[in-house]
Amino acid sequence: MLQYYDERAAVADYMCRLYERGYTTSLGGNISFRIGEHVLITPAKVDKGRLTPELVGIITIHGDTLTPHIELSIETEMHLRILQSRTDISAIIHAHPTFSTFFTALNVGINTKLTAEAYSVLGTPVKATYALMGTKQLAYSVGEAALKSNIVLMENHGVLTVGKSLLEAFNRIEVLESTAKMNLIMMCIKDSNYITPLSSQSLEEIKRIF
């Protein structure tokens, strides 16, 4: 039986869901999931809309591959750096959803204080400074940013979310994209009197609960 079949199937399923939602392209994005000292990670140069369990790679937390026949994502080092430093999470999703990725090219952040769901699920996203994809510099930049938030806006690149489970990380991607859309709508409203963000009291209440 395929090692970690159910877990690899879950990684493949969430990758296909990213593609189906339009959050990434056929060859874009990557997902990793930690199981003890092993990490499952999506491959490079494979159609993400048709990913199957046997195409998901397995490596150790230190980067040694257990599936040498699978070409791993070019962002593998980035995933490992985060998983090594964030022992509280097990799942990482990196994708390029249109609206939230647009904010990675803007000099303004995504305001998560418009709805209780956004603030409780996302907190305050942080931005990682630009570095070329697949490089050690990118792994370092995003790794440092991920120490400060569960949501990273990768400058001029894409977004990354983490979670205790694949579902939690995926939900953060969905809420982030929805919140980015709200932000763009808000930016089109000239009269700020029409906008009522959460009050300081409401924000503190959310912090206490979540």
C-alpha cells in the first residue's frame, strides 16, 4: 500500500481544490503537510488540477527525500524552514488567488477588521519582502514573516497560510481572498462614513475568544 496514502490523498485533494477555485494555475502553488518527522509536499511540473496521491512527495523534516523519483516543489526549502520553526502548525498552503495576490503589489495591507470572521480567522497578515521564487532568500524572508502571523503576503508573488490542519490553512486562504475583495470594494467607496469596521471593544472580545 502507498505510504501515507490517506494523507497524500488529502494533500492532492486540497491542491485540486485550490486549482478549481482559481487560486492557482495548472503548475503553480504548493502544499505541505507534516506527519511526525516526515513532510508531504506537492511536486513540481505536474498539473495541479489533476494531482493524485502517488505524485505527492515525502521528505524528512531535515529535507532528505524518501521519494527520489518525484521532483519536489521549488519552494520545498521555504516550507521546511517554516515547519522547523513553527512546531505549532502542520500544514502550509502557498497559492496565487487573484485579489489577495494583488495586495502583495500594493503599498497597503489587507484590512481584516471589517468582519468578525476575517479578524478571528486571519488576525493581522504580514508582508514578506520580495525575493526570487525558489531561492534561499525567499525561504528566509517568508520564514521570518511566518513567525509573526499565520498569513503571509509574499511581495509581488502570492500568499501563504499555515494551520494545524489542511482544512484550517485552506479556510484561511478562502477567508483571505474574500476579505481582499471586500478591501477593494471599500477602496472604491469615496465616503468613509459608509464604512463601519469592528470597534476596539469588539476586536478585544475576538482576541479573548480566539
